[in-house]
Amino acid sequence: MTRRLAQVAKKVGVSEATVSRVLNGKPGVSDATRQSVLTALDVLGYERPTQLRGERARLVGLVLPELQNPIFPAFAEVIGGALAQQGLTPVLCTQTKGGVSEADYVDLLLQQQVSGMVFAGGLFAQVDAPHEHYYRLAERNIPVVLVNASIEGLDFPCVSCDDAVAIEQAWRHLASLGHEKIGLVLGPEDHVPSRRKLEAARVAAKAAGMEWDDALVERSIFSLEGGQAAAARLLGRGATGIACGSDPLALGAIRAARRRGLSVPADVSVVGFDDSAFMTCTEPPLSTVRQPIEAMGRAAVDLLIAQIQGTQHHPGELLFEPELVVRGSTAPPPAR
């Protein structure tokens, strides 16, 4: 008990006597200090005293599919910082292949009586994925915000980058350079953002008076290796410009071109999506469509706080405008 008091007191920056007053429900402690002590208990892994367990912890689950794609650590940094400014502590939950699943994390977070959860790039964006854990959260009225699209039936607030505008920007850029055979490397068929990108690309091609060819659309898991394999197939079909659903996919496309002895951008142009960290440091620097991470992350936290405080007017899905960033991976196609 003495060790617990000392650890909690050190983390919060108060005396052990103050921690003891909070744990025993005695007066003389401000609400802010009281909440800080309870949050420290949760973070350090101690159980709350029985009389305090009915209150939700000031913890928020931040559930991400991976950390290898730099876009997810970027979201975590923005969302975590915004939560901290509100006196909430983020609990980062990252899925691993063959490890803890998204549903398992939900169970763990519910056991910790979290105040809410933010999901970015999760199973909610895949039509054919299991969604029972989301419905369980809805039944319990747990505040939840989704980042980047969701399927129908999940009535949670959502902040998304406008996929239609993103692919339109990438497509028009490649078409304006003179590319006629423009390939797409997208995520799985049940992935909602990829579906949106595909539909918008068809519209953009039609508006440009270009013939649409389904053979120039390839699906992939979101990895560099997946992008390389998908792009290799597109290059075999004569694509001179490739627009990708993520920056790692685009880096895989550049690798595929080089493996075929082609130069980027002299022979093949590649456009990514996200503008994640270090894309200015690649060779060549990657042309990509930037997600407004800062604005999206802060909006997600605002929506979550509104739910926690019971003041939310459900906004549906908030769409944020992306921005095309032209660098060195795009150029006119080689002369015939």
C-alpha cells in the first residue's frame, strides 16, 4: 500500500497524504487533483478502491492497425496531444498479425472503464470484416470516434480525408502531364476508402475524355511489398502513371519500376497518398496527396469530448480536404 501511494504521488506530483485522501474518499482535494490521482492509478495498473470503481477512468483507447506506416504514428501524436490537453490519457493499442485483435483490445479497454475510444484505419472501414465489437460499444453507449470512413450501420461520428477529391487530384495531375495509361493501386475490395477512390477515378477519367480500363486497377494489402507486386502487374500492362492508396504502396511501385530497369519519373510517374514522414527524403522525393492530419486528429478529439460531456449533435461524417504535393516522382511520360 505504501509503495502504491508513493508511486501515484510521484506520478501526479502531490503528497502521499493527498493520494490517501482521494483513495479514502475524504474531502479537501480539488476535482482536478482527484481526477489526476484516479488516472494515475489506471495508468500504473492499480485497481481503484471499490467505492471509486463506478466512475469512468480518464483514459481513452486509441486503436491503430499498425505503426509501420508512418501515417499512424502521426495520427497518434496529434490525437494523443489533443487528449492530454483535455486532461485525458491515451492508451495506445496497436494490432499485430497473429497477436491481440481489435476486438480483444476493446474488451481490455472496457475492463479499464475508459472514457471513450478512437479508432483509426480499423476494421470499421472494411465491409466484410467482423464488427460485433463496435455494436457492443454502441449498446453500452461508449463514446467512439472513427478516423477515415466507416461502413453503413455503424452510427459513430467519423472524420475522413475526402478520398474522392484525393484521387481526383492525383489523376488530374498525371493526366495533365500527358499520361494516358494511368494505373491504380488500391486496398482490398471491401475497403471503403479504396471503393471511394475507385469510383472517383472513373468519374475523373470520364470527365477527361479518357477511356476507362479495369485492367489498370490492382488491389493490394497496405504494404511496400504489396505495392511492389501490384505495380509490377500494372507496368506489365503498359501503365506509365500510377496513383496509389498510400505512401508505402507508392514506394513499392517505385521499387517495382526499378526492378524492371525503369526510371522514376523519366519512364514511370508515381503518386502516393498521405504525405507521411520522410516522403521528402525518398529518391526521388514522392509526389503525394496530403491528409490534413493535424485538423483531422483535433476534430476527432473534439467529437469525442462532446460525446463524453453529453453535448454532441451527431455530425455524421466530417470530410477534410486533401492537398496535392508535387515533388520529384512525377513527370511527362516518355516520348513515343
